[in-house]
Amino acid sequence: NAGVTQTPKFRVLKTGQSMTLLCAQDMNHEYMYWYRQDPGMGLRLIHYSVGEGTTAKGEVPDGYNVSRLKKQNFLLGLESAAPSQTSVYFCASSYRQTANYGYTFGSGTRLTVV
Amino acid sequence: KQEVTQIPAALSVPEGENLVLNCSFTDSAIYNLQWFRQDPGKGLTSLLLIQSSQREQTSGRLNASLDKSSGRSTLYIAASQPGDSATYLCAVRSNNAGNNRKLIWGLGTSLAVNP
């Protein structure tokens, strides 16, 4: 019963470096999301996906790209990291538009860009 | 535009007290409302989910109510324990199909239960 697994858990990047955060879920959820959490600003949606092969922009998509080549995986990429991208990143998943079910979150990735 | 507000932002209580956390939202057209718990440096754990057609949900010492007409939800914690210390987040899933029914988040209530 792994749920939502995020890797890595911690990362330090230098400005301009690139990296990919991986999110994997084993619940056969259609929807997947990437959020960032910053003090005093709450959770903000970066990108989301409503199914394999689809992605869409959230509230704060600039500087990030995503891909969902397989239903169970949702990747978040930073092509050229900036200090403003220092944050805690959470992945979540859910069934499609079903009132009976909520969101399941991963444990987060703490990213520092220096 | 849906906005979610949580009051108070922080709360400190002695162990054993019953307490209420508040969540208000501006648009009553919601799909569901979910309460989460977040421990420092950790991820989010889902506590309770209330469908738009429901009035309340209960799990152990937790009870969440929903009043769509007034745009309010409350999370009631009975007989609080130090282990309940965490940040509690309220999230509303919009019923607006144009938003793909995305979650709108409150900023949370930071709870400290003192022994």
C-alpha cells in the first residue's frame, strides 16, 4: 500500500542546474497534481494531469515542465533552477471527479536552490 | 472566484480540551471538502472528506461538519492530545468543471496541544 511516492526527498541545486522530480502512484488514479508549498502562501498548483499523455497548467507553471507518459507516473522538471524555486514540492493524485474520494499526497521533496 | 479562509491561524490549548477549527469558503458550489493534517517537515495526511451532499463525517475523535449555504466547515477535535499538534488544512474541491474541479486551499491552523 505505497500510495504516492516522491523521489528524491531532499535536493540542493545550484542556480541554472536542472533536475526532475518523480511521482509514482499505485492506486490507478486518473488525476495527478504537482503543488509547491511556501511559508505564508499555502499550497499552490503548478501543473496537473487528467490522464496519461495529458498535462495542464496550474496557478504557477512558469519555470516548470511536466510529463505523464504512464498513468502511474507524473514527472516535474526544472530546466534552469532559480532561487525562487526553493520550496517544498508535493505530488498528489485522485480519482476522476468522484465525490466519494479525496486526494492522496506524497511526503514531499524539499528543494533548495543556491 | 473561490477563496478559502481558516481561522484561527494558530491555536494553543491544554491537553484534554475539546476544540473547533474553522474553515470558510466563498462559493457554495463545491464538489467536496477535505480536511488534512500536516506535521512539521512532513507531507499531508487526509483526515476527513465530506461530500457536498453530506452534513458531517466522523473518524475517532474527529468530527467535520459542512454547511454549504453559509460557506462553512468546522473540524471538531474531542479530548485533545499532544499528538494532535500539527497544522490542519482545509481544501475545497470546486464544482466548476472549467477548473477541472481543482482544490482550493486554506492557509491552515497551526495547533499546539500542551501537556
